[in-house]
Amino acid sequence: MAVAVRVIPCLDVDAGRVVKGVNFADLRDAGDPVELARRYDAEGADEITFLDVSASSGDRQTTYDVVGRTAEEVFVPLTVGGGVRSTEDVDRLLRAGADKVGVNTAAIARPDLVQEIAQRFGSQVLVLSVDARRVVDGPPTPSGYEVTTHGGRQGTGIDAVTWARQAVELGAGEVLLNSMDADGTTAGFDLEMLAAVREVVAVPLIASGGAGTPEHFVAAARAGADALLAASVFHFGVMTVADVKQHLRDAGIPVR
Amino acid sequence: MTSPSVVVLDYGFGNVRSAVRALERVGAEVELTADPHAAAEADGLVVPGVGAFASVMTGLRAVRGDQIIDRRLAGGRPVLGICVGMQVMFGAGEEHGVHTEGLGEWPGVVDRLDAPVVPHMGWATVSPAEGSVLFDGVEDEYFYFVHSYAARSFPPLGGGRLTPPSVTWATHGGPFVAAVENGPLAATQFHPEKSGDAGAHLLTNWVRSLKER
């Protein structure tokens, strides 16, 4: 009766459309987040994550509509992150139909935001998203990992492991740990960084970045991840959510 | 046969949109409102809830949800509590050291789960009560939980009631109450409206039971 390890496809959404090409021949509109969410739901996705990469507030409005339409049709939890700067943003997303909201850059700039969101809506809605990498230049951090911004292009010098722990103390109910080193490599999740964060947080931990084979998901679950997030391997049809879950099941890891 | 009517109690808490849609999907005629008359008259009343026990109780009382629920149950009219909407049916909640009176439909206290990872977040199976109506056909399925607090015991009810409540258990760190079926009052700690096909099946079971009363 242990809680099942979750497999979570992530969709980048810009102005209401999925970006980073998605390649499914049988979809009427592969750019429609709702249609894709439905597809992943049917494949057995345990949760769906939208990352809103819209630049303008007008485009964000479109995202709220997409969230609403998805929640009307897809009956698994929906997490939305990207550009969340205030409790008002969280309120708007929850009202639109999101179950959880991811915060990232705004919380680094102002950690109190984490506390404000948790107090108003409860920790369970708040996913702290951390884009982290190994420190290569600049002063080393205690863990050797630092938080980055701007899609991993800018280091902050903030220790990634410490930040995750602090954010949980402030009220984050879950941590999404995205390895900017592993992201896009398809060489596997950063298991060392995952284990380091697992050591210090007692909330659910989502591994992200680097998935290339179903075995990578198994390794991340064994390193302590409660949930496994991936984008391109699912979008490009390298594997299905069902494939990943079968591998996890065969490895003796509980899945739905 | 006309569709059973269901009111989802709108008191400012809970992802009510999902609950409404999930109930519509299984054939109920759903209204989202806090209107006492509508809530009293519907075949079924759903009490959603997320967030803190204390603020959910405050929100409920603000729309006189406590009275609406009491009156329905006194008249044998079905009520379904979801997540914190289930927790408030117990005697009290203990969150962050704050003691809050619940609706007291059942004795017992809702307090923090004791497990290595909290919140209990994700899909888990349950041990359905024998003869459960809610879990009929989905006994072995996974349901979506997200909570840090739970009723970790279910004290016996006093008063020599004829039918003891059917309690469905799940485990996270230790056993906790995953669902209760107690005459007209049913409740789930998990979110059936977010539990995919299994959740839809459970809601179908509940909606169907409304017409059989």
C-alpha cells in the first residue's frame, strides 16, 4: 500500500500552445495542450505539468484558459509553473483549475513568497521548482550545486541543497529538482544531486532533467525520487508513459 | 429516470471546478452553490475542501455549512465529504498546535501523519471496508491523495447505533482513515475527482446510491 512512484509528463506552453515540437501522428492538433494532456492521461500519466514560458501577461491569460479547459477534461492532478510571482498568481491558477503551482525564480528573489503561498493555500499546492547545476566556475557552494536562473544560463551562487531545505522549512510541499547539467542530454537523471536533496527534505521530491531510457527512471526512483518528470522523451515518442511504468513495475517499484 | 441532483457546496475552498466536472461526467445534475435551500433539496451534497482544517471550518460556518450538513444528515439525506471536507466531519483537528472543533459527526481527532515523507502525495491503494458501496468494482485501484493530516484512529461511536460505520483504511507511516460510509454520510480522504477512471467509478457508485434511497 505504499504510495506509487509518479510519472509526470511536462509540457512547455507559450501563449496557449505547446512549444518544443511534439511528434504524435495521430493527434489532431499536437500543439494543443489540452489534447496532449488527454493523450498522456490515457497513457497512464499520474499527473500533468504545464510550464508556462509565455513572455507577456496577455499570453499568460491564454494559459489560464488552457488550464481551465484541461481541468474540465483530464481527471488527474495538474501542476502549473512558470512566471508565478505572487499569491494572486497562485490564486488565479488554482481558480482556473490547477491543483498545484510551481514557483521558481520569484521565490529565489523573495523567499517570503513561499511562506505567503503556503499560509494562504496550504503547503500541498506549492511545488518549489529548483533549476540546479554543479558549480564549475565561481566560488564553490557547500554541496557543490548551485541554483540557476534564466533556464540554467545564470548561476546565483546559492547552494541548491540548502535552498531546497530552506524552502521546505518555509512551507513548500514538494520539490521539483531539475538538473540543468543533465537537461537535454538524455544521459540520465543527476542521481548524486537527487540523493543530496533527498537527504535534507522530507517532502515529496520530483526528479527532472536527463531522462533518456526507461532504466533512467528506475535509477532515479531508487535514488529516492517520489516522482519522475520528463518532457522530450515522451513528446518525441522515444517511449510512452506506459513503457516507463512497466519498467518501474518490473524493477519492483510500486506504480499505479 | 432523471439524473440525481448534486450540490457542490461553494464556500471558497477546494478545487470545486474539478469536483463539479467529475460529477457531471458520471451523470449527475450538478450545481455549485452555497444556497441553503438548494443544498437542502439536492439528492446529494458534496463538501469539498483543501488547505487548513481551521480555515475550512471558518469557511464552512460562514455559509452555515455546518447547519446545512447537520440538517441533511438528520433527515437521512446523503452527504459526501472530500479531503479536508472529510476531516471536518471528525471531532477536532490539530494543525500546527492549533486545536479546532470539527463538525463532530464522528469522534476522533485529525492530526499530522507520522511518516518519513509528508505530505502523503500521490496514488495509493486502500483496504475497502467489507460490503463497501463506494469501492464496489474498484477495490484494488489506486486513488489520488494529497494531505499531511488524517484521522489515524476511528473510535467506536456511542449511542448504540444500529449500523456501525464502514471504515476503509490506507497506510502512510501507519494506518489512517481513507474513507467512511456511515448511513447518509460518506467521505473520502483522497480526491475521487482527481483519481482518473477509478475515481469516476467511485463517484458513479455514490451518485447511483442517491437514487436508490
